[in-house]
Amino acid sequence: MTAALADQRRQMAYVATQAADARLNVEIETEGMTLNIGPQHPATHGTLRLVARLDGEQVVEAEPIMGYMHRGYEKLAEVRTYPQVTTLINRIDWLGSFANEVPFILAAEKLMEVEAPPRARWIRTALFELSRIANISLFLGDMAVQLGALTPVFMAFRDREFVLNQIEAVTGGRFHPNFDRIGGIKDDLPKGWIEDTKQVMSRMRDFCDEFEDLVLGNEIFQARTRGIGIVPPEVAQSYGLSGANIRASGVDWDLRRDGDEALAYDQLDWKVWTHPDGDSFARYWVRLQETREATHMVEQLLEGLPAGPIMAKVPRIIKVPAGEAYAATENPLGEMGYYIISKGDLVPFRVKIRSASFSNMSITPWLLKGVYVPDIITILASLYFILGDIDR
């Protein structure tokens, strides 16, 4: 065999080998995978189903499928008297339940042209902020769990109990107070409650300081959250985000300052916290700062609490005049609003609920596109939603 013929055969063998490899690669090439997260999955905080279509480890498309917990609050409210509705709606966002009652009561008060006395408004505002602290403190621990840190959530459960104790001491209800009333509140503050609450607020500030170091200062937490799930401010606004989710994108908007709430926020010295980055880290950071800020707000409310009655003069049987009204408040999860249509009866004719979590979840198809599978969990946790608040 000549050298030229041997070289030719080696070249032909090499080409045949490359062709065989190419055929093998074509044969083992797979289609994209569809990953179901939920409806019963630890990362979805309840019965939410997320369908993610993957190309390898990367999300091509994500679709949230909601409604597994739908309980029909809007229709149930139409067959209950106005005072009875608060029993329902404080279960929507069950971690900040008193806050759910307030915008509904404010909308009813608009229709009746009733204004709660100053003392009732200040106590309402204090309980509202206590609900915020109880709600967000649990988030601060829970998001760490999503990244593999177990200790913070036990700390959050531990310290949140002190806040719930104070809510229960006033309202008699730990999770579902049913305490707000058209024209005021059910009862005045018990003896010794103000001093006890101030001590709890000091404890919760220590809690925030601990989490600043333990979680925000952790290099693993930072690696998993910084630059992950970035929401530009114009995108946040176009999707109707609210609460800490939009403020973490640098949008300086807070209904406690910018809305028309009939509460006592305009009498307080406080700050709206924002962050320019718009990522998962920023959303956590803003909520932690707002929790600390809320403790100062509660203390101001208790120190400046006016004397006087806690109820305006309203009929014993509430019959709301015909008309329509909308009231929204800056709830722990964002804007919570109730649109009420009355025909002058004992029950509302129509009720439409604008819940924060439902609107905040609308951005997930845009936000999850192109991210990697482990980051799905981080981003969902940072958006912070309650399933009852989504499905209502």
C-alpha cells in the first residue's frame, strides 16, 4: 500500500467517524421539558401551579395557573350585611388580616358620609402597622428558607408571636380580629397595652438588626439574590405592581402618603423606603426597612394618641345609602382596594376586590423568562404573595 493510499483511507475513516458522531448527536437531541411546580409545592406557599417550559436549565416560558384556592369572597360579600363582611375579608391575606378590614370599612364610610373619631383612626392605624410587622417579619424568615437557611424562619415565628399577642390583647382575635367597625372600632385599648406594645416594638427593631446581619449580610444570600429577577421601574408600573415590589424598583409610591386614606399617617414622621436595583435582594431589603420603620410609626401613634370616643354616631342597623365608592390602602403586600356598589340595602349590591398579590403575580411570565430553574424559587419568594390574596 502506497503512502498516498494510506493517507486517503485514514482521511475517509476520519470523515466516517465524524459522520457517525453527528448522527448520534441528532438521535440523542431532546425536546424542551415542561416542569410543573405545584399546585402543592413547598416553594409556592400554597396551592399555586406554575408551568415552566425549559430549554435545559433555562426557562423559555412560565405560566402561573391560579384559582385552586378561590373561595368567592366577592359574591359571598353580597349576601352578608356590611358588619358581617369583615368576618370574611380578614381571611384574604391571613397574615395581615386586620389590614384587610380597613379599606372595606373606609369605602362603606364614604358611602355613609361617616368619619371615625380621631382616637379610632389612630388606633386603626396602629393596629394596621402591627399587622404589617406581623406579616412581613414572617416573610423575612421564610425567604431565607427558600435559599436553604432554616434558622431565620424559627426566629421570625418566635418574635412574630409577641406582635400577635398585642393584636390579640386589643381585638380578642389572633389571626382574624373582626375588630373594625363602620364609624370606628369595637373596643378601646386595654390597660397597660401601650407600654407593652412599646417594648415589643423595641424587640422587633432588634429583630430587624439581627436579620440585617444574618440574612442580608450573608454572602450566599447575596449571590442568590443580587442581579436576580430584575424589574425595571417602567415594567413594574406597566404590570400594576404595588407595595415593596414596586418600591424596590425605585418607584417612590406609597398609598399611606400618596393615597386618600382616612387614617393618621399624615400626623406621623416617617419615610418611604425605595431601592434602585429592582432585584430579589432589593425586594427583601425594602421590606426589612419598612418593618423597622413601622415600629417607629406605632410608637408615635401610641405617644400621640388623642383622647375621646372610639365610635361615631351610626345607626344600630347599618343601611348604606345608594351609590358607589372605592377605597384602597397600602397593605403589607401592596395596594388593597374595595369597590362597593350599594342600592340602599342592608347588604352590598356588588363588591369588587383589588388584591395586591393577584396584581403582583401578573409579572411572573415576563420576569421568569430566561432565568435558571433555581432562580425561579428565589424570585417567587421575593415577590411575596399569599394564595388567599391571589384567589380571594
